[in-house]
Amino acid sequence: MGRMGAKLRLVTVRGRALRCVVCGHREFSSREVKLNSTGAEFLGLGWANRSALAVICGSCGYVHEFAGPRPDLWRPEQGYPAEVEVD
């Protein structure tokens, strides 16, 4: 389990295994986050902002955000699929 009991997952982005940019860890928890804009917040329309997927490093807590194509999440006990590029 990760921080605050979240399930940890392996993450791939465009067929490549993701490592934390800070500590190099490979397991992450995930959650949906809002991409707030000042204008929408000012007008009380924060709920209408776009969202992104955040993957949070299970070791150091660094947050990686993906607003475009979603990364794929995998169970650590099953490992990465064979076609994934792991460095």
C-alpha cells in the first residue's frame, strides 16, 4: 500500500515504463485531479475545468500529472506486459 492506503501500480506511458523523476521508484498510486484556471475559479465554474490523471510516487510522493492520453496502470505482482520498454 502507498501513502494513505492507496493501491500502488506500475505505470506505462506510450509503451514505456514510468520511473519517478525524483527518486526513480516504479510504483505509484493514482487519482483524478482538476486543472484549475483562474477565470473559471473567479466565476465559480471550477467544477467545469478539465481534469488530469495524477500518479503519485509511492516512495517520495512526487506528483506526475497527465492531461493528454492516459497512462496505463498495472498490478505490480503481474509485472509489465511483454511489449513494454523497461530501462
